[in-house]
Amino acid sequence: MEKCYKIENLYTNERGAYGLRNSYCLPFLSFLGEYFDSRDILVFQENLLEMTSKEIIEKYDLSEKDLENILKKYVISGIKNGATEMNIVSLSPTVTKRVFEEFGVGGKILIRAKDIEVIPKIYKKFEGLLGVAVDPYIDGDDLTNEVSEVCGKYKLPAYVTLYNDLEKTGMLNSLFNKPPINYIEDVGLLDRECYIYGGIYADKDDFSVMASYGAKVIVSPYDFLNLGQGIANICAMQGSGVTVQLASPINNDIIEEIRLAGALNRGLLSDCEVLSASEVLELALSKKERIKLDGDDSSIYEECEKIMERIKERI
């Protein structure tokens, strides 16, 4: 029988013990997710992916202070749920770096593919902090190839959205006349430090290719379910030699992801012995210590309410 303990004992807000890692974070979409349902969030997500960060900021009339408050709210909530390391898809690298430093959070600042031209300008000031997020289905072949080149030149990790949606997976297959994993292999992304966000609709052969390059798969059990995308078969991924990490991009509750990851896979495989609590925790453990929050954050939440009222007027 597994050792008896409470999961809460591993992430309570104390110093001196490891925290948790949220491997893929979408603060602005998470902010919208507090006010809109999953159907609306999918529409927002598709629309946002079509725009540069500058276009998003202009569309919703967001000031730098607005971006900072939205990000601070996300980070504070994440810390309260045990996260000390967050890989954040950023609308403003400068603001994200400032918030990281203020709260002592670790992780990567992920530049969106459509903003990739900023990397040569900021690389030296952000050395060791940057990564690139790309969705080949939305960003297209030319930009996906450019991401691979930039990641290779600056030795940056690539976070590739792939196999997260059945329809998109089929369309990518038809568009490139090959499995999506072979497409990103051909453009060189698997030769980088590569993370696949999704993996739900990949098969054993796809996982084998990922494993052969050392690519890691990032899954979000709650958000995948909430968006109607499906259940990630973590056991199949691990059985093919793939390293799996957990994320909570929109829900921003890595503890809920840990609980669901085990429960869903036990139900999926009709086996109560797979993915014990301690095994799932390993998918989200950070080497960074827990963070203790001090001070009153009510003003940040109040400002975020005002920001949302303005956004609603522009939708």
C-alpha cells in the first residue's frame, strides 16, 4: 500500500520545500476564462492566435499597467495553488520579467510566434529566460520554419501546440501529407529543445518519434476536458518513452491538474493502480522552493475587475 499522506502537505504555502511547475501558462486567456464559458474561450483563443501581441493590446485597449495587473493576478493565484515555476506565454516580455522578479517566480517567458521579431532585440537582456510558442496550424508553414531557425540560432526551447484537437490534427495531416510530428521534424523543431503542448490525438508511432528526439509532452487534464478536446493518455505517452509535464494554462490550478491526471487515466484504462498520487506529483514538481506571499492583493483584483468592464465594452 502506498504511503499515506495528504497532497496538500506537499504544496502548502510554506518555505523550505519544493513547489510545483505550471509548464504552460496563458494569463490573458485565463483572465477571460473567469468571465466567459468554454465555447467563448475557444473563439477567443482562435482569434488571439491570429494577432500579434501589439494587435491584442490595441484591440482591448490595454495599458502596461493593465498587463501587469492581469499577470500579477495570475501569478498570485498560481502561487496560492503551489506553483513556483511558470512558463508564461507573454504579451509583454518586459512586464513578465518584472513580475517574475517581484514574486520570485521561476520559469520561461514564451514569445508568441507572431512576435518573433522581438527576440534579436531583447535576447541579451533575457538570456536564459526565453522560449517560443508556436501553433503550426494557426501560424502556418513560413512562420513555423522561422521559429525553428530562431530557436536554433539563439538556442531557445520551442513550445509547439500539436495533437490537441482532432479536427486540427486531421487538417494538418492533409495539408502537409504527413503526420504532424513528421512535419515539425522536417522543419527542425524536434532538433531544438522541444515541448509538445497537446498530444491527445497522437498515436504510438507519433510518441516514438517524440521520444527519439527527447521531446517532452505537456498536458492539461482540466483545460483539455473543459474545452471539449479530450483526455490525455499519460500512461501511453510514458509507455512510449515520452517525458510528460503538467500544465494549467487557463484554469491556473496545478493541484487540480494533478488530481485529474491520475483519476482520468485510471478511468480511461479501468485500472485503479496506474498513476498513483506520488507518480503524478513527479510530473509537476519544481526544483524551486515554495513562495510565501506577503501583503494585501485586493487592489490588484479590484483593478482587474475594472479592466474586464472595459474589455466587455470592446467585445
